[in-house]
Amino acid sequence: MSPLYQAWTELEGGHRKIRLLFNVLEAAEDQLSALTALWHLQTELEKHFRQEEGPGGLYESLGLHLRGARAVLADHERLRDAIATVAEAIESLDRPRSPLIHAATLELGNELRGHERREHALVKRALSDLSGAAGQPAG
């Protein structure tokens, strides 16, 4: 198994867990459960980012020269900012279903989905390049 495919397989498990944790956040009925769900989501995202960015991680396997890799890395800061915005909204209001919290959570969800889409496209392109290169005669 190629290092890229192995890194991708490990991260897909993280994507599933992140989606589940986001669903828990969306379903929170009170301030404490919303903050707890957000903390778990933030913890999992930071773990996920370390796997992507760290030695032997997805981005090392991809090579940062690939188009789009820098944009995907920039997503990490936008996601951190979006989590901070949700946390501020939850802490300032005691109703998890308030319009402010709903809007911040919606934006976080959009950022998460966009990041995952960009990451999928990047890996698909890299795997395609690898499979194309494997079929090329040695030059």
C-alpha cells in the first residue's frame, strides 16, 4: 500500500468521526452540552490536523507542490476561527438554538464540508497522478 493511500485511509476514519461530532453539536439542547460537544469536535479536529500536517501524514505523502495543497492547509486556520466563533456565541448566550449560534454553527459546518471536499479532490488528483505514472514507461 502506498504511503499516500495509507495516510488517506487513516484520515477517512477521522472525517467520519468529525462529521458525527458535528452532528452532536448541532443537536445540543443546552449550553453545557453544546460546549462539551464543541470541545470534543475541536479536540478531534486538532488531532486530525496533526495527522495531516505531521511527518508521514497526508500532506507529506501528497507533496506540498500539488495544486490546492496550500488552500487545504489554509482551511485549518479558518476552521479554528469558525470554532472560536461558535464557542464565543455559545458562551455569550445560554440558548444553543439561538439565531447567532445557529449561524455560527452553520458556517462551521460549511467550512468542514468545504475542507473535506477540497481534500478529497486533492487526494483523488494525486492518486490519479500516481496511477498514471505507474503506467508510464521508465524514461
